[in-house]
Amino acid sequence: GAVVSQHPSRVICKSGTSVKIECRSLDFQATTMFWYRQFPKKSLMLMATSNEGSKATYEQGVEKDKFLINHASLTLSTLTVTSAHPEDSSFYICSARDSGIVTDTQYFGPGTRLTVL
Amino acid sequence: AQSVTQLGSHVSVSEGALVLLRCNYSSSVPPYLFWYVQYPNQGLQLLLKYTSAATLVKGINGFEAEFKKSETSFHLTKPSAHMSDAAEYFCAVSRAGTALIFGKGTTLSVSS
């Protein structure tokens, strides 16, 4: 099946620094990708919808200036956590939508564990 | 707006027993429904999905779910639990092309 990768899988950073997380669709084109956040023992919360070539759409309560999303190509979306704080520590998961007529299926990446010290 | 409710945050079964994880949905349009499994510190693995075809959906690892429109339910079942089934299970709903809306998850424990 289709594969979505995320890089890095784990990152530890100091408070105040910025961290970039990449989400790639490896064998299909994804005009739309989604970014989720998961707190420990909690469900996944949709943060934003990333559309190739246009601005991301953020969910209510998600700071767009803090969580910068760029979808510059049909296979790559990036999430940059700017000026990270310990409360940003979380598990970030992306999904990519294969918009082929038959499938219209979303595939999830393996997630990125962010720890802010 | 769409939403899902997973009844029971924690379900415990014995190995070999029936697994039943409950999910009810709310949607103003015909929904797509999904079940995912997540093992500790890992991403999501799709178990099965309903996209308006057959109402009884068979997935991987012996799981299946039945879409019941009259009950707005999409419960997940497996006839015989294995120890390896212990994990977190998420029900999700979406419309075509949109993000998934997840339930709060159900932790399945399997005892020997």
C-alpha cells in the first residue's frame, strides 16, 4: 500500500528554538495533507489542512504563526514549530490524501515525537 | 458537523474471547467510517474502512465492523482475541476528501 514518511521520528530541542517536521508521500501525489497532534493517552486532534500551492487551513485554537505549514510540492508538506515551548511537546502525525478517483484514501505517517526541554 | 463517540475508554477481555469495541457517529451526510489501531509509540494502522459499499466490512487481523445506519453505529468486533491485539483503537469519521475526526480511543487489554 501507499507509504507516508515523517522525518525526524524523534526530536529533542531547547525551549525557544524552532523545529521542522517533514511529511512525504512516497509513491503517490498528495494535493492535500493533514497535520494532527496527539497528547499522551489522548486522541488525535486535527491541527490544519495543508493544500499544495496554497495557504494551510488551521483549526480553531491553533496558532498559525506558531505552527507554520508549507506544502510546496505534491509529495511534501512541512510543519515548523516556531519558538518551541515545553507545552508543545507532543506526538505529531501527518496524513496524506491519495485523491485518485477509486481510492480517495488517507495514509498516515509514523509520527514525530517532539520533546521541548 | 461530524463526530464519533467511542463507548468505553477501556475494554478488557480474556485471550480467545470476543472483542467488541463500540463506536457511534454523527454526520449530516453519508459518512466514511474507519477503525485504526495504535501500538505504543507508533503511528496509526488502518484496520478497516466503510465507504458506502457493503455494510459489513472485513479488515486485517480478523477484525470486522458493521455499518448500521439506523443505529448510527460502526462497532468493531473480533471473534477471538489474541494477546497481540492489546493496543489503542480509534474510530474515525470523515466525508470524502476531508480530514478524519477521531474518537477518544479505546484501550484494549487482553489477559491470558
